[in-house]
Amino acid sequence: MAHRDLKARAEELRRQIQFHDHRYYVLESPLISDYEYDQWMRELREIEAAHPELLTPDSPTQRVAGQPADRFVKVRHPAPILSLGNAYTTEEVRAWFDRIARLDERVREADFVVEPKLDGLTVVLHYTKGVFTLGTTRGDGVTGEDVTANLRTLRGLPLRIPVDGDGPIPPRRLVVRGEAIIFRKAFEEMNRRLEEAGERTYVNPRNTASGALRQLDPGLTASRPISLLCYAIVDAEGRIPSTQWGSLDLLRGLGFPVSNEAQLCRSLDEALDQAPSWEARRDTLPYEADGIVIKLNDLNLARDLGFVGRDPRGAVAFKFAAREVTTGLREIGVNVGRTGVITPYAILEPVEVSGVTVRQATLHNFDYISEKDIRVGDRVLLKRAGEVIPYVIGPLVEARSGAERRYKPPTQCPSCGARLRRLPEEVAVFCVNAACPAQLVRNLEHFVSRGAMDIVGLGIRLAEQLVSAKIVSDVADLYTLRKEDLLGLDGFAEKKAEKLVAAIEASRDRPLARVILALGIHGVGEVSAADLAAHFKSLDALAAASSEDLQTVEGVGPSIAAAVVEWFGQARNRRVLEKLKRAGVWPRERAPAKAAGPQTLAGLTFVITGTLPRMTREEAKALILQRGGRVSESVGRLTSYLVVGEAPGSKLRKAEELGIPILDEAKLRRLAERGRA
């Protein structure tokens, strides 16, 4: 076939495939069989492989996952990608309306568009001459991250507009805002397949979509059934509609996936009349939505109103009521914390809340139980705060049968039997026994943990044995343990006892930051312990520091400063410190390692989980610090990368849910050496 004919054939195949992608993935109305579609795709790939000069950026063959990126590039948005103000009641929506009506009388005659408030990840899509060229996350609203390669794998995203040759002519440059989501049915099917394959399943669609889109490897994105719904034109070069309703029509005509649930309302009253029906069918919508968005239809009016803070005045999110369920309260248990605080919790009949089976929930404190008149055997209302922490709202009094019993708070510690204490004007009830086994076991568990003194072979079971046998009365007693002390315990033979004593001996030389962390001071984690060690250089100086001195350290605020002062001020803690000093566990801060090589990791924060193949965790931390990076103990939104080894813990799942990029040891080394993985 002549080259000119091949070019025409490739163009025709691309047009047909894109048209049928739109029919299948957006309209859910396919016109051809999978076999026909596969034949066309195969023919197009063969043409492009034989004639690379015919390959175009908008070709459907380019949806396949490419090479993993080194890191996400920051991209400034052409206009602010703002969040919305929230309203939780009809009165709050009317208050919003009154505020903007006072600013501009045109509001009182305005019409409105009601749309679902999609619970996904906001994305910004750039098109030049109808071709998709760039896709970013929302980021902080001003700057997002370039996830173009990942977005290309979404079948519902048009690589060229209009999809249908008969559609409207697009602006020369067009920037569209949308939401990356996973439809309920696709999410359930994905979890079913994962479960059958023996792999871990996911909790909710939103975090799964967000995590998959923010992976450095587009192959991971492509493996998840992510869809897209678009709802706004951010910027354009050329004529665009002046109304929100017209914008949705244009987007739909160009081939973008747009929600069919949107409604045009002639007044605010009409929009509010729709709200109850939206909430009633929230579980029947094909996707997760946590409310509705009420927008001024007149985009010029909305623009003239401007914004307050970071919220545009021309729209408001009317949130659905928080997720609440009812279940039976079987019993009330209590926990003894590491600091002695006694905390009640509810033992529940298992119930599913937002995709998670809940068996226990917090009851906050004993005053809360009394004020709410919560009784054992009650039918209780349960809520997950922020979709994470379950807590009991209160009892359903009308459901009582008379068999319920009032709860009597304990007067003695459930662990040691000591009388509980409560300070005036405080809700906390606590055990004052410094030798309380529950506190001591928890203290030992923390002291010997990997991030602290890292005493291999001493876990919580052994800690319980040591406390129960009265072999140790505080953490410092570990350094007086002899092999003979251990041989009398269940499961200990001579070799095991020798190994544990050797591990304890090896921990005497841990650096100052590790010792500070091991002390278990409330609020002092791995990063703040390192900062305190670097500033004060010794435990003597730290113990003598005032609250004001402590707050001169970066990252140490009033609450952490108060906790440090209080900890060193307690007589029992000073006795433990004296024993540690006599045992030779009294390090001074070593001089910081000189930077080795270029600062390729400057400004980046890493978290390490699992066992790395060639490096110890300390070696990995040292490498990161030498190259200008920072190491944290917990995964959060400020984490730049999670470094993963064999048998990773829950940090991996959290990182995936937050969309934190994942590195193995090899990629960490490359990133440290070259500035790219």
C-alpha cells in the first residue's frame, strides 16, 4: 500500500477507534464487538510500528503505560483551581445566597445548575488544537503535578477532540477541569478479582483512584478501572459559553464524559427542592458523591463576584449528612495507655460503615458516657469521623427494651488494681502506679522497637513475661538482665537467652536521637527526637531545657515543649534516667556526617518500611541525610517518597491511598546518585 494510502488508513483507524472508545467508555453504548475493535487496534499498531513517522500523540495506541517517571514535575495552573465553601443545612445555603445577593443584585434573578459533588481526585486537562497535551492534579490550587502519562491510560479521556467528527469546533486552546473516579460497580469487580487472586483489596474508590493516579509508574494506573467526569472550562483561547449549563453541553459535544445527573434550576428554591432527592439516592448513584454543588449558571456573574479566601463566591457545596449507622453495644471495655490514662471504648455488634467493618469505637471518656446516658445493651448511633475514626454518637433511647444496664466507670486500674485518680477540672482518669504492668509493658514495647533502641528478639510477649515475673520494673532494668534471669522463662534455652543479652548489650551505643525517642515522651516522634538531639547535644542539656528553650527548635511547639518539660520533671522518670546513666546508656550527639556528593535529595521527605535487600534501615537513612533529604517515621501528605523493602507494613497501604510515590532500594540509590530514579 502506498505511503499516502497508509497515512489515510491510519487516520481512519484512529478516528474509528476513538469514536468507539467514546461509545463504550463514556456513553456505555457500544456499536461493535470486541473482536472488531481488537482487529482495528492491531492493524493500527502494525502500521505505526512499520512507519513510526505516522505515529501521532493522540493515537489510541499511546494509551498504554509508558516508562515510570523519576518524579512528578510541578505545573502552574492557567487559573486558580479553587475549592468550594461548604454548607450543611438549607439555612446555610440561603445565608450564602443572601451574602452574594447583597454584593450583586443580579443574583436574586439568577438561575442555578445543580451537580453531584464527586468524591474523587481533581484533574486539569490541557488541549492544544484539539489534542491532549498535558494533565495535572489540582495540587494546592495554584500548582499541580504533571500526571499526563498516567491520565493517558484512562479510556474515557479523549486524546483528541471532538471525538465525533460532526461535533462542535473546539477552541484552539482548552483547559478542562474534571474528577478522576472509580465507579461503584467497577470498584466492586476490581476487589472481587483481587480477592480471588489472593491479593489485598481496597477500602474505598476515592483513595484507590487518587493513589493510582499519583504513581510514578503509569502501568499501576492502567491496572485500575479509573473513569473521568468533567464539569468546568478553566481557560480557553476562543469563544466558549457564558453559562455553566452551556459549558456542560459543549464539553459533552466535544466528547468529554459529563455527568447526566446535572440539573438546571430557575431559582435557588428550585435547587434546594432537589436536595432531598439527591440525598435519598446517594447510594444508587453509579459513583461516590458526598453532596451536591449549587452553581450560578451565569459564569460572568460568578466571575464578577470573585472569591473569599480560597472559595469562589459563585458556588457552594451542599454536603450530605455524615455517614451514620446503628448497631448494638455489647460491652464497654477500657484501655490503659502508656502514660496511664484509662480510656473507654465500645465493643459493638459488627457493622459496615463506608465500606469498613467496625467492631470497636471510641467513647472518648467516662464523662461522655454519663452525659449521653449510654448503656450496655443499647442500640447506638455510630459515625466515622472524617471517614476514618469510628465513634459512638449516642443511644437510641426509643429502642430500649429495659434490659440495658447503666455503666459504672472503674475505680481501680484493670491492670494493676491501683486506685484510679482524676485531677480537678480534667476529664482524664489515670493510674498513678509507676509500676503498673500495662504501662510498663507498653513502655518496654516502645523502648525496644526498631525505630528506638532496636533490641532484636524482645517483643510484647517477652515484655509481658518480664513484667509478670517481676524481673524488670522499668526500661532501665533491661540493662541489668543476665542470661540466668531469662532461662527461667517459658521458651528460653541457653542460646536464645545469650542472643537476647547480646542484643541488649549492642543497644547501649544507640545515638542520642534514638534514646530520646525510646523514652516515650508524648508527641516526640522520630523527626522531633532527631531535631532535639541535634540542638541540645545531650540528655543533661535536654533535661535542663525550659519550655522557651525547647520552642526555639524547629518543629517544636508549645504542646511538645510542655510534654518534654513535664516528662523530665517527674521523679520516677529521673530515677530511670539515673539508672540508664549508670548502665552506660548516656550518648552525646555525634558530629553530623559531612554531605557526601551532590544534594540530590534536598527538600524531599522519605519514609522507609520493610526490610531492604542490601542496606540496613540505618544505612538507608544515612544515605538520604547525606544527600540532603529528610527521614520521617510516618506517612503523610508531606511525604515525598515511600521506600519499600520486603514485608512492608501498613505504611505501604497508606502511601498508596494518599498517592505517595513508591521506591525500592535500587530506585532510591539511583535517585540519590543522579537526582532521578
